[in-house]
Amino acid sequence: MRIIAPRLHIIFAENLASAVILRRGPTRHVATFGWNVASNEIKLGQWFYGRIYEHRSSLSPDGKYFLYAAMNCKWESETGGIWAAVSKAPYIKAIELYTEVPEMGGGGLFVSETEYVLNEIFFNPSRFLFKSSEVTCLSKEDEHCMYGVKGVYIERLLRLGWKYEKRIEHEKRHTTIVFSKILSEGKVLYKGLVSKYPAKKTEWEEHTIIYNEKVVFYTDEWECGDAINGNIYFTKSGQLKYIDLTSECGNLNEHLIHDFNNYKFQANEAPY
């Protein structure tokens, strides 16, 4: 029986000192992990039975708070089955929770270390199940603020130094949104966010390194990747790895930081 590796997604804080890593797998199981980027220390947050939408979630600039979109399909529950919440990273125990978000909504973006806006088209302050004095939601009833499925992720990329290049329409319901990030003189990393429906594989990322106008590296196997502090960090086959950008283009060796494959569900309380 073929073992399917968990899917990983990195959510960096803007200060680049920390990140939250979402581990998906098996079906309807998600675990959160904290990552100290400088020391490479990995810390388990909590497990969740359901789905946390990585492309709609974000961290506060200092990495202290985690704003996420979650679904457990319990439509008659007090959360409405889909909700947005703020927690203390890397945990998911909510300190502030907004219920009954639209199917393509939830999560949102921090605009300061304690202020955020929701990914919500029809904001209604009465839908907060509970609130916290630690953070402030700036969403207003008369303001449209809907980033949709990928908008939060795109805004996160732009804040981390990526430049929007173009949107390619290959055919009906098959698109690629292209971003670039300069690595060094003459060397550029390109990221393509690909969507294709219907298909066996509906969403994935492509990464290409161009050096002196020549393709020296290409992969569609990374679940996500970013150039941070002289390294390209990426996830692949249930592992967090990096490539040293000081290496020669023909010698881009992968280095393992952490293997997430062998984790199993465990009840873990948040320390707050």
C-alpha cells in the first residue's frame, strides 16, 4: 500500500523570524507547527479534525497571532461549520472567533501586530462568538473586504517581496498567476500559482530559477517555496528543506530541516 506524504504549507511572519507550518493528512486532519527560522526549532501546536485553509490564513507581522479560516462541516453548531479565528501561534485555540463565514471566505490579513481585517464580503459584528482585548478587527459593515480563495495568499506573497508579473489563461478554468523575486544580480526566482478544473491535480505551484536569462532550475514538486535570508525554503514529500543560494546554479543541493511524515494525532492543550 502506497503511503501518501502529508501536505505542508509555510506561513511566514513578516519579520521573517518565525513561521507556522500547516500539516495536512490523513484526510480531515491538520496539525500546526511553529518554526523558529533562525534556529530551525520545530514545535508542535495543535491537531484539528477538519480543514484549515492555508491560502486564507496569515500571521501577525511579529508572528505572535495566527488568523485562520477553518471548516468542520458541523453546519448546525455555534460556529456555523466555517469560521475565522485568531489564536496565539502556533496553536489554534481561538481567542477571537467569527462565525458563519461564506464558503470562499474566512481568515484574513493582519494590518499591524494586533489589528486585522477579515476575509468576509458581508461583515456583521454580531457574528463574533467571542472577542479578545488583545486584537482588534478593523472590518466594517459598509466596507467590502473579500479576498476570496487565493487573495490572502497573494497579499502575503507581495508583503514578502514578491512582484506580480502576469496572469496566464491557458484554457477554460486553467490559469497560472506568476510572481517573481530577485535572488541576486541576474538570478530570479519565479513562482506560478496554477489552477486547473476539473483535473486529478487541481492546484499546485511551479518554481523556476532564471540565471542570466537561462532556466537553471524548475520544479512542480514543491508545495510552496520562498527565498528568505539567503536560502530558498520549500516543502516537498512531507519534508521541510532548503537550498543555499550561495551554491552554484548547477549544484543546488537540498538540505533537510525537518521530516513531518511520521507524526500522528495527539491531543495537545494550548498553554493559555
